[in-house]
Amino acid sequence: MDEVKIELADSGFVVTSRLTSCSGFQAEIGRRPQGTQSFSTTILKLRAMIGWTDVYKVIEATVPLYVALLMGYGSVRWWRIFTAEQCDAITRLVCYFTLPLFTFEFTAHVDPFEWNYMFIAADVISKAIIVAVLALWAKFSPKGSYGWSITSFSLSTLTNSLVVGVPLLKAMYGSLGVDLVVQSSVVQAIVWLTILLFVLEFRRAGLDTYSSDDSSSLESGIQVPSSMSTPAKDDLEDIGKAAKTDMIPGTRSFWNLMKVVGVKLAMNPNSYACIIGIVWALIKNRWQLEMPGILEGSVLIMSKAGTGTAMFSMGIFMALQEKIVACGANLTIFGLLLKFVAGPITLAIGAVTVGLHGDVLRIAIIQAALPQSITSFIYAKEYGLHPSVLSTAVIFGMIVSLPVLIAYYAILEFVH
């Protein structure tokens, strides 16, 4: 049995404890009957909750991603293994095979009957706020752009919850943190990534229509190559604005465009992989069924490669650029501010609106500051919308996320 004497000079009193385990110490300093916690108490709790072992677990989960990134970069820049056309094929392999199966695999193993739906409501409100602000900016600002609104939405809302969020939130808040961050990942896959996919398909179909002199191209559904991310085509982003002008001669043309988008979405497995997964999760947990081993093995053999191949594709993309940070310093800072400031602030507004408090409130804010979703880059690359910005956000976001998230954790200990 150890005796520990803690002098909290800044609070004017002394606490003496006899401890039998580290966990006892943690529980003792984590509870104050009244008022806010002193700074000394918060730092001591932070040290007790997040040790070097927990930091190592986060590093252990993220370093392999950079290994895959480096291999992709080297295969093009140093070893000249792949041509530009082959690189594009690798991206499509990731987009249409490994990522959908990865999404299905983790979605199929959740239990929707145990979800915290107030937490999910806070997430919905926060994203609705961001969508409203970006839509108003795109419509009324002289510098407004629907294309940049889509990218800004991705930067401020879509997170890499599973790789970084699970080990870090487990260290901070235990099983509660893991449960909520997994719920956030599933909702992101089912709702927000699906909406993002729809908007990107709509944009691509519109670009195809308006860049062609043939008025019948709308009905024929011509495929725009994924390598179309040139400055000239990025300038044609504002399909929504064009839809309000004479470029679309009536409701019939609009519905023809929607028909093209619907067909493309039906052919894209990303649009329904998560839906099939959540339907299976409902059936499984309602009637206690198990997926047949042959089917599960067939999914796992490709889904396990999802994150690795996505990072490999990102490395390839970086190698094809003139500079590693292709988007420049200003856009890099802009992306990091959206990710680590705008996202958590709007989530805090949503959480307070629905009445979240305690650890659930803290977890909601911290998970909103998790680094950028890798899937968002794959979509940006495939649909030719600012992939350099998204790749930089993923790479640098994972580097700076650990100190930023720990800082959020320390600050939120003063929130009651």
C-alpha cells in the first residue's frame, strides 16, 4: 500500500490518499463535489488517464498507414513501377471494391438498438448548421462556390474515427468513448458519405452536360473520366447556380439529370454498401443470427485491405504532383482550421441544443476534431474535386491530431 500526498497549491488545500492501485488514484482525483476542477487536478487526471501506453497505441494504429502511403509514393516517384493510367486504375479499385466492402464489414457488426440517438441528433444538427452556412455562402457571396462548399463540408465534418478515434477515445473515456465513436462512424457512412456521393455524382453529370455542345449528352449519361481535376474544369463547379438559369430549359431536363445521377449511384457500390450493412445489423441483433462463414470470409478478404489501399492510392497521388503539399500553405491551414475548429464548435452547438452533458458531451466534441476521413480523399480523387486539399488534410491532420485532441480533452475537463 502506497501513501500519496498531493498539494494543490492553486486551490488552497491538501489532499492525502492511501492508494492500493493506480485506478484508485484516478477515481479519487477525478471527482470533485463542487465547483470546477483546479488546473493541477486536471493535469494529474490527464496523466493518469492518458499514459505513454495509450499514446503508443494511437501511434501503433497510424504508423502503418504512413508505411502504405510511403510505398505508394515510392512506387511512382522512385521506382517507376506504375504509369499514370495504372495509378488511375488503382484508385478505381479502391473506390469500387475495397472501400465498399470495408464499409459493409464494420457497419454489419454494430448494434443499432443500443445507440445513443441524442448523440446522433447532435451530430445531425451540427452538420445541418454547416450545410446551411456553406449554402448561403455559395449562393450570396461573390466568392461563393458550390464546389468549394462541398470540399469545405468534407473538411469540417468527415472524420477518420476508426483508426485514430477508437484507441484514443478508449484511453480517455473507456468503452463509452469507443461505442459513441463507432456510432458516429456508421452514421457518417450511411448518411453523410452517401449524400456526398450523390452531390459529387450530380456535379459530374452536370459538368458533362454543360461542357458538351451536344444537348443529347444529358440523356446518354456520358462518363466523365476521373482524371478531370484540371483548373478549367474546377471552374465549372457551380452546377447548382447553372440549374437556376436558362442552361436548364425546364423541369424535364432537371429530372433527366437526376435520372443519370440515379443510374450512376445504382452502379456505385459505395452508395448501398453501408445500407446493406446496417440492414444486416438490424436483422442480426433482432433475431440473433450470424453471417455464414463463407460470406464473411469473402467480405473480409477484401475489406481488410480497405484502409491500406486507400493510403497507398494517396501516396500515388502525391507522387504524381510536383510538390508534396500540392495545395499550398494557405489551403493547408484553411483545411486544418475547418477540421479542428469549425467542426468541434458546431458539434458543441448541436450537443448543447439536444441537452448532452458530462462525458457524452465531451466525447461528442472530441470526436468532431478527429483527423480527416481517408474515404473523402478517395471520393475527391475519383470525382476530380480538390483532391490535393483533401490529401493534405489527411496527411497533416493525422500528424497534428494527437496533441490537438489531448488539448481538447484537458480543456473539456473544466466543462460541467
